[in-house]
Amino acid sequence: MSRTIIKNIVIQHYDEAQDFTFCEYTSIRFFEIVYFHTGEGTIKVNDRIVPYKAKSLFVFVPGDIYIVSANQVTTVTTIKFLKSFFYNLNTSHDWFRKIEEILLSNNYLLPEVSFKEEEDMMHLASLVKMLVKEYEKSQSYDIFIIENSLTIILHLIARNIEFLWNSESKFQKHSKIQDIVNFIHLNVYDSSLISSTYLAKKFSVSENYISEYFKRNMGIGLKKYVLNHKLKIVETKLEYSKMHYSEIANELGFTDTSHLNKVFKSYKGVSLSDFRKQLS
């Protein structure tokens, strides 16, 4: 059973079931959240089998194919963002930015999301239940509740994926460098907040020393790290949106399209247009 609640977003809920058709929308699914309220079993994600239990949360991105095998009756909710949703969404929208963060972190992670604090998981569980209740109201659902619940759910996932990536990284014991990296990711669209001058002042590090400090802990210079992170975002926008090159350049603080194209070609070995053509 499924119904498009917001245009191009599909919510499915299965109550105490053992047989599922989760992959029904795989070919047009861009991004998916799967939350297990109760039950136990396994998920085969691509070629890897991982267990699930009550309160397990999984995030699936383009290309992921999965099959659920229940060992116990299972109650589960899935939230599917379809490809067409992102093609038509302004990429400054909070949803896109949060999913963008998750996509950029995906290479480091298993599909299951662990939560730093139990409180975050409790909040997420409540929000998912609220979505289901609105879903079951059929045509009388409240669009305001759904949109805001989804916004907070995505924020909680992005925040905890960031924590998980940092906790597994080589700098997990250096809380200050971790905080600096988190801050860069959070504020990457505001160049004034990620300058060496601002970062040095905010994190109480000498401006003359912060670049050396960053490189010593991260193995890459501060400016290079920021640039590389921006270029990863450019890749995401080229692949998952219809933004014009000038819009991407302006959003990420490049001088103009020519500047962005030159930097991107040095980074990827191909121009913006050739990269996008390769994806089609």
C-alpha cells in the first residue's frame, strides 16, 4: 500500500508483516529512509547482508538495491524521495542540503545509521509515527506537519551521520579539529564563515597557525580541504539537479562559470558539461 503524499514523495507503512515489496520504486527512487519500529531480520544491500532490529534506521541512495528478509513479524515505515522531486527542487531548499550532506558522507558508511544520543532516536521514532498517522488520514492529512516532520528527520539523520563519520575517522580524538570540520561542512555555502581568519577566531587558534594545524591533523591544507568539499558538492548538483553552471558557481562562491569550470576540470579532468554528459 502506498500513496504520494507530497508530490514525488512516497510513504509506505507495513504493520506486523513478513513479506515486503520495498523495491517497487527502486528505478525512480533517488533517496530512501527505512525505519523499523519492531521486528528482527536481515537486509541484503547490494551484495552485503546486514541485520536489522527494532529502532534500526537505514538510508539508501541512488543505485542501492535491497531485499528485506524478516525473521519476526516486522512493522516498518519507508520514506521514498523520487528522482523527479530533486530535479524540480531548488537546491538551496533545506531538504536538498541535508540529503546532499548524507550523500557526501555515504562513502564512509554502512547503510544503517547509528545515533550518538538515545534522545535523537526517540525524537526520530516519534516523528516517523506522526508521519504515519497523517498518512492514514487519507485526504485530510496536514501538509504542514508532514513537511516539518520530514525536515527534522533529515536534520537528525545528517547530524548523526556526521558524528558517525567523525567517530570512525583518524582524527576522532582531536575534538577541536573535528569541530572545525563539522563547522566547515555546516557553513560551506557561506565563504565568510569558512575563511582561515574566521575559523581561527572562532576556534581560538592563531591565524598564522590554523592552516598548519589543520594540515597536521587532516593531511591536507585548510584551503584545499574546503575547495575539495565544494567540488564534491558541485558533483552532486551536476548529477542530481538541473541547476545552471552559473547558479552552482554563485551558490558556492566561485567568481563565475569560467572560474568554476577551470577549477572543476583541474579536479576531475573533465569540464562541467562533459561531466554532466557522462552521467546521462
